[in-house]
Amino acid sequence: MTADEGGTSRAGKAMGEESAAREAAGQDFGDDGGEEAGDPLALRLESLILGAERRYTPFQAARAAGVSMDLAARFWRAMGFADIGQARALTEADVLALRRLAGLVEAGLLSEPMAVQVARSTGQTTARLADWQIDSFLEGLTEPQEGMSRTEITYPLVELLLPELEEFLIYVWRRQLAAATGRVVQAADDVEMVDRRLAVGFADLVGFTRLTRRLEEEELGELVEAFETTAADLVAAHGGRLIKTLGDEVLFAADDAGTAAEIGLRLIETLTHDETMPELRVGIAFGTVTTRMGDVFGTTVNLASRLTSIAPKDAVLVDGALAEELARSGDAPKSEAEVTAAEQAGEEHGTYRFALQPMWQRPVRGLGVVEPWLLTRRNG
């Protein structure tokens, strides 16, 4: 792919004018995009982490990579990087990244929109990871020492951790990629590979808004972290996938109804015994789900969210489709009345993990009338 000279010159001129305006205003390019006359330690840390020093302006980097300035800007913005005018702030690694993305498009392996989507999903995921790591490591591992400030301790700490964290990140990513690939190739047909049937659940802390007014910021942060950690561990341990966390709420998915039901009940049982936690509500629905950039969308997801909002405290509500799946798989009886009749007649019946109690039908905003089912464990 060759550089689009017309687009490059226009974009370069515009970004150059923006850079000149910033320089006239006395702005520098540091953490959020400034000139090289930044903090010396910050520049040393950047060079250590990136493995190279600043060398290129955005225009020069795009030209060296053989892509148009317009496409380069789209990639950078998708990755979450701020516009920096024409500051000399980019490295050989930035050029190589552009070449790789553009090369995938040239080879026909990715369309241009798909390449931008790859850049966006990777940028969003790693941005959150990087923020968490810096917050955690700098707070927990850089206690000021005699004669050294917290800032001065940061450099040797990053120098020691960087190669280990890099290797660990690649390992976890490959593991997750293998697991995700395995799930997709087991799909029944080509349509199901994209729009799949999954069980989707929300778990929501009750009264969280009131808590935000009553607790100190540090206490609130500790509560949210404990909730997210507990939920993530339980979801993973029992075969589900944590899709995302939203402070007082987590969204998870599972390939089958029984797994999702077990996760929902485990969340209630575990957090009920934690006196520091508020009550919890869980809603789970089963059906076709569209997956994009690691997230899930569609009517099934909306229904799970609505079920969560109407669920009693410390209880799990499921939709009719999930109830049917539990009955079909033998995880729950088709009818409690049949089980009672069999017991009274002295007849044997299946061993079930779960019990289902139909609740009153009710209208749900945007989804019509639904019949939720209360999910519990079956005794005996």
C-alpha cells in the first residue's frame, strides 16, 4: 500500500498547524501528548517500556510504514492514542505496527474496517490492563525509601517487571485465544459461529447507589474490587466467561444452561455469607447472542438485564428458554408436580440439581410479557 500523497499532505498540514498552535500556547507532549521537552524521568521510562527513543513525527511514521496519513490516524485513534499534531514522539515500534496492520489488509487477510476494529479492541483491552497494573504496582511496590522518592523507585521497578509481565501477557492471551477458538469451531453451523446460543447472566449489587453516598471512596473501591474478584473467580471456576464488570454489576456468559445456573446460585450463596457485601440479584436468559469485540448483544442480553432488575434480593430469576434447557438436559424436572406425584407413589425419579418455580407473568419494557422462573437448588 502506498502513501496517499494528497491525503497525507492535507492531514499533515492540518496536524502541523495544530502542533504549531500547541507550541505557541506553551503545551508540551508528556503523558497525554506533548513535545520532547518533557519530564526527563518520564522520557526515560517511556524509552525503557517502548524499547526505542522518539524519532518520528506522525507524518514521518506513516510515510516510513507506507500508509496514508489518514489511515495511520484511524489506526492510532482506534488504539486509543491522542492526536499529537506533528510532535516527534513516535518510534520504530509505531512504524512496524502500522506496517503489520496495513500488510494484513494488503494480503487480503483483513478488510480495512476489520483492521481498525482489531486496533480498537486491542487498544481498549490493554488500556484498562495498563491502568490497573500501574495503579496497583506503584501503590503497592514503590514505598518511598530513604534517599529515594516513589518516582525514583519506579524506573528500576518497571525495568525488572517489564519482561516478566510481557511474557505473562502473551501466555494468557494465547490461552484465551485457544479457548475461544475451540468454542467457535464446535459451533453447529456457520451461522452459529457468529450468532451463537448462549446463557447470559447479570449479577447486580442491591442498593449500590446508596452505598456510594455512605462509604468513603477507599472503602467503596475495596468493596467493588472484592465483588469483581469474587465474581470473576466463581465464573471462571465453574466454566463460564466474565464478559465485563460495571462496578456494581457483572455480566457473564456460559455455553449451556446448567453452567450458568450453577454460577448464578454460587454467586448468591458466596456473597450472602460475606457480611461486607450488600444483597445480590441475578438474572439469566438463554438464546441467540451476537458477539462483538469480546462483548455480547441482543434480545437475550436485554432480557437477562431486565430479569435482574425485577429479581428478589439474594435470588436468581431465569427466563422460560433457560428453564426449558435445564429440563431438557435433566438438570431440573419439567414439573415439580410430577416429582411430587412420583414420590407419593413410591416411584423413582431423576436426580436433579435445580428446582424451578414459575412466577407471575409480567410486562417487561421493550420485551413484552415474560414469565420468569425462580431458580433454586433442589434438596435431596
